[in-house]
Amino acid sequence: MPASLERIDLVVEIAGRRFEERFACPCEPNSETTFSWDGKDASGAPSKARSR
């Protein structure tokens, strides 16, 4: 990562919903995160979108 990097913005859009997370830097090499989705769409109903 370049020394000038201030943060990483992660955006996930699924089933009409948007999830955002920000990670401050400096970041550790090979850092990971986990995204958990409740399976619901923007109206709160169970989504028919497939998840892995």
C-alpha cells in the first residue's frame, strides 16, 4: 500500500441495499474482512438473490 493511503472505502450493493464500511490506514498487508448479509431486500422481504 502506498504510504499516502489514508483509508479504504468498501461498498457492497445487493438486493437494492447498500452497505458501507471504512478502514483506516495504515493497513496491514493481506488484511481481510467478512461481509454478512441478512438475505433481505430493500423492503425488508427475503431476497431471491443468490448468495455464496
